[in-house]
Amino acid sequence: MKTLIAFIITISTLLSACASDPQTTSQSTLTAKSSTTFKARAENAFLSEQQAKSRSERVSKVDYALTFNLTGGESFSATSTIRFDLSDNSHALTVDLDKAHINSLIVNGHKIKPNYNQWFITLESNVLKLGRNTVVVDFTRKHSTNGEGLHRFTDPVDGKVYLYSHFEPAAAHQMFALFDQPDLKATYQMRVLAPKDWQVLSATKETLIKPRGAQKEWYFDRTLKLSPYNFSLHAGPYKVWQDNSAKYPMRLLARQSVAKQIKPADWFKYTKNGINFFENYYGVDYPFRKYDQILVPDFLYGAMENAAAITFAERGFLTNGAMTASQKQRLASVILHEMAHQWFGNLVTMKWWDALWLNESFAAFMQTMATAESTEFDNAWRSFYAGGKQSAYSQDQRITTHPIEVPVPSTANAFDNIDAITYSKGASVLNQLRHLLGDEIFRRGIHNYLTQNAYQNAKLDDFIAALADAANRNLDQWKQQWLYKPGVNTLTANFQCEQGKISQFSLHQSADKNFPTLREQRIQVALFNIDQNKLALTNSVAVTYQDESTVVHSLVGQRCPDLVYPNYQDWGFVKVNLDEKSFGTAKGYLSEFTDPLLRSMLWQSLWDSVRDGKLPLNDYLTIAMANISKEQDYTILGQALRQIAQAEGYLKTIYGIDNVKVNVISAKLAKLMWKNMLSNSDDTNKLRRWFSYFQSFAHSNNGLTRLAKVLSGETKIPNLTVTQDMRWGIIATLSRYSYENSEQLILNELKQDNSDTGEKSALYARVVAPNIAVKAKWLDVIQGNTVNEKDLPFSKVRTIMSAMYPAEQTALSAATANQRINELTKTDSKKGAVFMRSYNRSMIPALCTKQSVQRLNNAINTQKQLSAGTMRSLKETLQEDQRCLMIKAKLTLQ
């Protein structure tokens, strides 16, 4: 209590000292003199690694005392009191603060005229001292509206205002003044003045709430040491659910208007189970004293692991009815992903952004393990294989592939390489290292790493050293092969048989010529045989292989197999190339394999063969349509249907939907989906999955009419509840394919659902319509050529971009393709990294033509001023356009 009272007195004194006019310099104001021996920080919004390193060498023992006055208006006011030790005051020091108006600046008790460039404050050497320094910055700033900093959102349903913070990778300086770099961990103590009907939460639980007329004053105790991006502030009239049945108090918060779409019991169940699992696995108690989770609108990503106050994007977790199995599994896995970070990322944090991959890879690995072992979803590793791991394989085969760990020269580049390699390849590599070292050794190494580096910053070498010590093994070669060399290897089983027995057996490892590294890992090789038209596992052996060829002596003399799978049970990160005999067996007996993970892998092998140019797309569709109705596993069903939808997407891009043969294929697929939907009406999970893919393929007049009748209620599907989200999905499909009265359907639905989700859904449905005037209007909005853009939050601009050019609208995309490419450098420079991450996903034109490939090539060769992220997206788009042409060349429609 003494600490709290002292804190309040200190803040009051400092606020009084800041009351004079900040824009005038009195006799008592010090005039700072520039140091001639110091190379000034670059005048831009970003912090270089070298500048960060230089600052952390001088600054230590950082403590923040923060006050915020939140009114719900467009701006907020705040005071940052920064206390720190300084070991060298021979030259200037910078403090980060973005686009604020500084009311006053006090350094070590003296009022200073701010030397401020809207990105950082420069404190000259003559106002600093060796040892303890105190800097007080009083400022006002507009709330952010792009999802970073302290974001402000107004609910269209009831007009209520909600705030939440998001700081990763380096956006805390959009909310308060600080040293915004991960290796300057600090403690934070906060006081917040907010409207009296608001909730306020942060990394620690509130210790005192005082009424202040129409407001309340919230006091928060000092945090444990945290990196800035792990701290947070969330405020607004949030609905609160609480559960005290676990070891730590748990709260869940959401906007009032969406509260009915939340299932708190599921959240609390997975959270409670997860904390128990992680404490047992890590052997380290949960580092914080409470566990809050907040659903927020307009969020840029899926979720964020703020210490003890985790934020989740609403769009992924609101449901109008009963959650499907896949929705529940995603909820569990995301909760557990962010929970894994509370130890690995928050308790122990990387020194710089080049090691951000380790945070995300480890969390992706642990979320899968925790989901499989602490929830009902024991299929989590199969889901990971079919989803994230395939994204990693695809990313690692792109021209822009990169090592798992790459240099990050400045905060401008922190997210340049955050992709499926960062998350899923990293997770896969950690998983195969677990198999290589053994479960218990791996777990012990993790425990040692966390205990040795608790509340500190660590490097990759610290992590590897902890594992190496636990295993009593040198991991330097492993680290070089897996973490610093890009590319995925391919593994092929080579064998010969004599008199029905294997006479020779070896594993052949190959690599892309541009990324020639061969690697060591431990995998399982499995043999299968056909008996009485049934497939059965004959034998499996664990093999550690390396180099180009590894002989497997233990398989010599075994029965000659009909199929060999050299990464059985998915221990390794390696692309499997089936030998000719095994590939033939896979095609002919796909649905006969009883092992669901193996069946999933064989589905993937077939699809990989299409994307590698070995299997014509039409042949794949023939095999898929013959087997999909037999698939009873929910996870594999989703995987296979996604592949079929991608296959149809290629057809629509190549030929358009006016092509008679494409229409015949699509109609067959829609008919197949409808038939299976009706035959699976007793399983609501499969029923909804089949219906969603019927909707994907139903673009004939007959299919669209069926959808319209489902929407109106004229057609009732047994056991299918058409939720509000499904209604908007149907309307978007009808609009996308120009079904009659689509605009009226949108207007009617908006009257029933005027929520933020409803507004975005209506916007998507309008933009996706195949109308050249519509596309031109919204392209102007996206590129900032019209004042209408100012009326739209960034979240709606992102919605517009995602709806602009679906696969079949190649002619509409072609109409503006030259304009988008020619203005790419201008757009990139004007809009910045956050905007361009969304823009590049859907707005760079790829039309599966030679002209399109040439246009992309020319842009790569001439637009040299593009940011690293946009140039990378441009190269990836080109590669995918070339892949589409390759698939087209092998395609033979009957």
C-alpha cells in the first residue's frame, strides 16, 4: 500500500510541474546542446537493430509509471514517467513516441523544450546524468484506427466505444513514451481515468477503483518485468464473464452487442485445462496472477499474447448457433497458442526481432501438443499436418523461401518474413528435434531454458544450449542445417524385390538446386500390402537418415510392399515423393487405407503431384470425386474438400465460368456436395461442411436457385440451422454470380443485422459482384483516390480488398491490372507496411496468362523502390502465376 500511495503522490507532483506552456522556453528551461561525437538516429519511424543495441548497452533497470485519461473521444491524454539507469551520458538518447502532441517534457526535474520529430524525442547529453534518470512526458494523441497502438472502435449497433492496444512488433510508442525494443524489459505501473461504465484491464489486476464523478479512476499494481510489446491496456463497456474454478482467476470480455455469440464455458474449459497442461509440461508455474481474454473488433491478426490479457479477433470466434467441431478445435488451439507464449515469449523473451520466429514456432508446436493432450481434439497433429504444415511446405518451395532465422535490420523489417516458415516449418522442425532427442530429454531442455532465463531476454544460442545440455549432444550442425538454411528436402524410397522379398532398400534425400542443403532427421518407414483387396500395414521401422542416400538394412528380407511411405506418422519435415508402384497403389486404393493420418498424407501426395506438374488436374478430380463420398473422417474431409475447391478455382481462373466444360465439372461437384449433405444430415458437423462446399461450387442457375430457396426458407435441409453468418455467405455467393435481386437481398439482410459483422458482410457482398463500375469505384477507395476512404476504417478496406477479384473474375481483374501494377510503388510508399500486407494478398494481378507473367516480371525488374515485403509478394505472385500456366499446360478437359 505504501508503494501505491508513493506512486500517486509522485504522479500528482509531476502533473503539476507539467502544467505550464510547453511551447515557450523560460529562464529555468534548459537548452540542450548537440553532442558532436554521436551519430544521430535516422529520421524515420523505425528503430534499427544497431540503434537498439546501442541504447540497451547504456540503459538498464527501466520502470514506467503511466497515467491515461480516456474519454471515448478520438484522442486521449497521457503521462509517461520513465525511470532508468544510464551508464553513459556522453551523447544523446532517444525516447520513442509516435505522432503525439507533447504538452510538456521534464528531464531530471528540469523542463525541456522537446526535440521531437513525431517518431521519437531526442534527449541531448547535457540533460542526462550517470546513474538514475527520470523523464516525464505529458502528451495527447489520437487513437489509432488501423489495429495498432491504442485502437478505437465505435459499435454501429449501440454507439458504444471500445479501446484495445496492440503493440507487436514495435507499436507501443503509438500509446505511450518509452524505449520500444524487446530487450529493454521493464516494470509498468498504471493509473487510468475512464468513463464510469467502462471496464479497464491490463497485465495485472486492478488494485483500486475510485469514483470520480462521471468517471472512475483505476489503479494497477506494478507488473513483473515485461518487454514493451507484451504490455497492454484495454478499456470500454465490455461484458465480463468470470470463472474462479481454476488455480488462477479467469475472465472473458467482449462487446455487449456480440455477447450472445460467445460461449464462455468453452473458453474457460480450454483455458483451465491448458494452464494445468503447461505447468506440468514446463515444470514452471504460470508467471502471472490472473488470466484475462478479450475479444476485440478490427483486430489485424488472429490473437495476441499480451501478458495475462490476451486479445482475440472477434471474427474468428463469434458464432450465431452451436459451434462446429472445427470451430471448437480452432478456439482451443488459438487459446493454447497464446497461452504457450505466456512462458515462451513473455516470461523469456527474445533480444531482437530476428528471433521472433522462435516465439511463434514454439507456440505453434506447443499448441498442437496441448490441444492433442488436454482437449477432446486428439486429432490435433493430423489437423496440423493438413493445415499449417502444408502451408509451410508450400512456402518453403517458393522463390522467396528463407531460413527460419533471418536478420532483421530494423523494426521496418520485423514482419517481412513472418509466414508459414516462421510458424509451421519452425513448429515441424521442433517436433522432429523432439523425435531425434527423445520426449523427456526435449522437455527437460525446455524446462531448463525457461528457468535459466526467466524474466530476461535470451538468444537462439541459449535455447539450443539448453537442449544440447539436456541431450549431452552437440546441436551446432543441426542448428545450421535446419535454422540457417532454407528449402525443403524430398525423400524417396528406393527398393528392389526378388521372389517376393525386399532385396535392396534405401532412402534417397534430394534438394532444390538453389537450396542444396541435405539434413539429418529421424523418421519412420512403413510398408503396406494388399491382401484380399484390403490394405494392411506390414512393417514400420524408425530410421535416422542423412546425406544423399541411407541404406535401411533392417527392411531387407521383408515382404515386397505394394506401397512404401517413408515419413509414416509424420515425424519429419520432408516432402515425400512416392515411388511409381506406391503412387499407383495410392490412386487405386485411396479410401481403403484405415490409418487416417496416412490417408491424409496420400490425399496430399495426389494434390502435390498436381501442383508439381506430375498429375493432370482433371485426373486428380476424377480420383477425388470417386473417393470423397467414402471419406468419413471429419478432418480429412475438410482437407480433401479444400483441395477440390482449389482445383475448381484453377479451372475458373484458366477458363472462366462461361466455359461449358468447366460448368459441367462444377455442376457435378455441386450435385455431389448436395447429395452427401443430405446423406450426412444426422451429423451436423459433416452436414455443415458439405453445405459450405456446395455453396462454393453452386454457380449454375440451378445451384444458385437452390441457395436462394435455402435463404428464404422455402427449402429446409434436415438438421441444418441456417445461422446469420451462413445467410451472409449465401448472399455473397448470389451476388458474386449475379443472381437476380442480389442488391435487394443485401438491403433486406442489413435491416435484420446492422452489426459491425453485418456491415462488413454487406460490403463484401456488394464488392464481390462482377460489375466493372463497382470494381472501379472500390479500387479508387483502396488506392486512396477518393474522399470516401476517410469514412471507412481500415478493417472495412481490408474487407473490400478481399472481395475485389475472385478466381473467375479474370476479365474484370485484367481491366485494371496495368493500373495496379504501374501504381504499385506509389501505393507501397504511400500506404505503409500494415496496409500492404493486406493489399499484396489480393490486389497484385495474376491471371494465368503469358501476358500476366510478363507484366509481373517487368514489375520485378523495374520497380526497385518497393519495400522488401511488397517485392517478396510480387515474386511469389509471379511464381504462382507460372505454376498456374504449368497446370494449364497439362490439363485435358474431356
